[in-house]
Amino acid sequence: MPTESLLKNRFTPFIVAATLTLTVSVFWAEPFSSIEAVVGDQLWQLMDSSNPVNRERRVVVIDIDEASIARYGAWPWPRERTAALLASLAEQGVAQRIVDITFPDAKPGDNQLATELLKTPTVLAQVLAINADHPVNRGQPQGALSTALCPGQFPEANGIIANAPHLRAASAGHITPQIAADGVIRQLSAIICYQNKAYATLALAAIAEGAGLAPDFTVVAGNQWLQPIATLRHPGLPGFSVPISQQGNILLPWWMSRAAIISLSAQDVMEGNVPAGYLKGTWALMGATAFSIGDTVSTPQAGTASGVEVHAQLLTALLDGRIPYQPRGAIPLQIGWMALSALLILSASYFRGGVLRVYAPLLTGLLLLTASAALHINLLWAFSLWLPWMTPAFFILSLVTLITTQGYLSSRAEGDLLYRNLSSYLPTHVAKQIAQQEPGSTLNAHHEQVIVLYADLRNFSAWCDQLPAEQAGALLHNFYTFTSKIIHQQGGVVEEYVGDAVMGVWRNGSTDLRPLIAAKSMVLTGEQLFGAETNINTLPPLAVGIGIEQGEVLVGAFGPARRRTHTLLGRTVTTAIRLQAMTGELSQPIVCGENVAKNWKEQVSIISLGNFLLQDRPQPTELFVPEIDYGQINSPSAKPLQTELVVDIG
């Protein structure tokens, strides 16, 4: 397809943008996901900073912090002290103890800890290692689901760090982190398989235990566009469902501000510094934030956070039923949004006018990107829908860039075409000035010192009356063509075509001989084209007559904004025209005025013809002719052009 057609075809940018988006989304799927994740982190942080700090009272973190380590010694503590901490929680009326710590090895004091674990509902943690380089098998797994979910969509572990066999609790859940390539935790495996048994994550195990149920979750596939790909459900918890991805992951929520998490120091709990009744009925999530313990992770909310925060956020979101998820119809929804965006952007590209034509698609694209961001945030906040946005955003940016570029190139091409057309009717510098300015009626005129050459095709009027229009037009066309080419070759500018005459102008100085060289070449070319072989007895012979004068002229554009004309005016122009008119009476092809003769006399031989009274002049004017041997012109620039005159005058 020609370039001009591509620039005018409105669907070319759409096809290119769609192809580019499809290619990039297939081969750059991982970078796209990474960009979405990083931008999503900023969104969670924005929500964190804008949310009101409503303290979460249902789940309270019991923190083994630096103060606790300083008071009771380095971790791990003796099992008796851990048992004492759990006992303090039970005494203060917690409904459930959730322990984000593992006890894989048998140690002194285990009997006391084992006895305490069975007094109040407690959920222990265990780590299931996925793709571990050096698989380990420590402790005894607990809390396996009775439902047959393995093998299936969930990941398979090849190692485990559980709790010592005699340290058993009501339930157990895994705390295996799922760390992205950039080190941030954004998802968590809802269930992990180990030796063909399924183990739920700590938060899910705590939800089941809080209801007095075994963690026997089942998987239900979604069947509508806006539903999750699959959900985890429990027969004993009507209405409770946890959306999971195709890989069995939970998209971690970060609705709650970090400041809203209530965290109590383990030291304060053990020493009775917590107000009476403060922990009654709560779920106590026991974890560690002390730097020496090393339980730190990176989350969307913070570069460095304690691992217990992840489980606190997930637990509260599970209790609220607000787990974000990607709907199963995410791809069709993306395609629909891209189609709507393309329709709006393409419609904007049909605006008339240079500025709107270029900038309307750009503004529409920016509005659509803003709308995409607003839609993403509102769907997430109101419906917990996490829609992928990178592919539509890339498509919109690509389409806007291509359409804007196409509009610019199209406008540029139209401007170039306009400029070329103007240049064919006006001097180049005038055409450029007109193309770059809005039309106006303001007077624009100035004086210049120039050499004016006025060349006329003598006796053309008689030929024009006798010849058919096509033949007369061919004569004039050839005359215009060769005279214009000679003027440009010699550094001049064709200022006007006036009837059967051409006016050329030189602005390079009064001693410039190129106008004379151009005049000689015109005469010789005219002899070649309009010589004896074209003579008709009933018509006067055609010949080229040239008048040349130097001086000041008035140059400008005149007339109203709707119809202006560019012209040269003044005595110098009038003199050149009158000199040309004298060429026939004096039988001289070239006649020069007083000023130009004075400036050239040191360089060429100039002969005075005497004083003559020119039309409209009260005083006689001295006329000059250059002494020229028209048969021998040494300058290459003075050689006649090889121009064909195609006209049947028979």
C-alpha cells in the first residue's frame, strides 16, 4: 500500500496497535505481570495512606519483639516460657491462639507446652517447602484435609518443617511464603500438597478451627465471567468462599492499614500489663518482629515487614469476605475495553482541523487511561475484582501514539503538498511564509534593492488569436518553463507570471552579472524554439524581448484576508517593463536601464542607444544594450536549454 494511503487509512494504526499488543502480551507476559504487580503495590500503599485507621479488634498480634527478647532472652525461648505465654493468653480470655512459629525439635519442657496447647483452641504453623534444593523432613505434619485435592491444581511440596510429634494442637496450617522475583509477597498458596495430602494455609485453618470445624475445604469452579476461576468452600460454613487462581493461589489483600493492626508485646502479656478484658474473645496471632529472629518479608505496603502481618491481613479479609481475585472473564473484559477504547480514539481522529486532528486522539487516550485506572481502583474497592490492566493500557498507548503520529505525518504531508502547490504559483519564500501563517488582512510590505528582469514572448497575442487553445497554451507553457528554469539556474526568483511575460528578481547585489547571463540564455533558447522553422507568413515572428533594471522596489502582500496577492511594485519594475516594450522598436533582444548599466559597465561592454521618452515618463531615459555575440557564449550557464516545443502550426 502506498505511503499516502497508509497515512489516510484510519484503521492502519488500529491494526498495527492490535498486532503489536498481541505480540508483546504473548512474548512479554512476565514483564507485563511484573509491571502490573509493582504498580499494584503503589495502589495498595495509596489505599493504606488514605484509609482511616480503624483498629482491628478481632485479630490481635502478640508480638515477640525486641523488648520481649531483651527481657526474657534470645529466641528460641525455653518451652516452659512459650507455654507460659500461651497460658497468659488463655487466662485473658482469647477465643483462639494462632501460632506463627514452628517447634520442629523435641526439647526440655515439651510436656508443659504440649499440655498447654490442648487447653484452648490453638492452630500451629508448619512450613511446606516447594521445590527446595535440599529437601528436609522435620517434625510431624498436622491438619491434613480429608478431602481429596491432591494431586490437582495445587503445588506439591518436597520438604516440610513441622512441629515435634508430641506437640499437637487442634489444627495446623502452612506458613509457606510465595515470594515474587522482586522479593515481594503478593500471593499465598491456599493449599499445598505433601505426600498426596492437602494442607491449608494458616489463616484458612484458623477460620475452620474458629468455627469448631476440621479444615475440610473443597474446590468449586466458577462458571460466570465475573466469578473467580475457582473458590474454596467448606460444607460447615454456608456462604463462605475463598477465590483462588488457576494455580490455587490467594491474591493477598492489603485493605487494612498497618497502623490498624493491634500489636501487643509478649512481655506486656506475660507481665499482666494488658488492660483486663482487652483480649477477651479475640483471636491471638502470635508472631515475632524482633530483628534477631529474622521473620521479615517485603509486602506491597512496606519494604520490610514482619511475616505475621501477612497472616493478620489475610485473616481479617477472610473474616470480612473481601479477598481480591481475577475473574475468569478477565481476557474477554480486556478485549471489550480495548475495543471500546479503539472506537472512541478512532472517532476522535475524525475531528476536522489540524490541531484537533492531532490532539483529540491524544486527549481521548489520556482520558481513557485515567478512566482505566479509576475503573480498576473502583472495581477492586467495591467488588474485590482485580482486573489486569497492563495489556489494555499498552494497547491504548500504542494506538494513541500511532494515530497521533499518523495525524502529524498526514498534516505534515498535507502541509508539504500545500507548500509545493503554493511554490508552483508563488515565489518559494512567499509560499513558505503563507503556509506558516494564518490568513489576515494586515498590510505586509517592505522595500528591497533588486535587479528586475522582465522577459516577454513578443507577438504571442497574435498567435494566441489564430491557434487552437491547446497549441497556444503549449507555446506559453514552454516559454514559462524554459525562462523559469534559467532564472532559477542563475540564482534568481520568478516573482510573477504576467500574461505572456515572466518577471525574475535577483537580490544578491547590484554588480551580479547572473541576470545578464540568464537574459542571454533566454534569447538563445527562444531562437532555438521560436526560430524560422516556426514562422508562418500570416503571423509575426515569435521572439523573446527582455528589459533589465536595478533599483528599489516595494514588495508585499496586498488585499483582504480572503483574497490577497503578492507583487513587486515601483519605478524599477515599471522601467523594466517599459524597456522590454522598446526591444521590438529598437530591434534589440535585451535592453538595460541606466542603473544596471552603470553597475555593469566595469565588467561587460555596454552600448548606449541614446535617450528615449518612455511611456508615462516626463523626462527622457538613456537606454543601453549589452554587446553580445549571441553565436558564442562561453559560460556553461548561458547555454540554451534543450526544451522541446511540441506544437503543430501547420
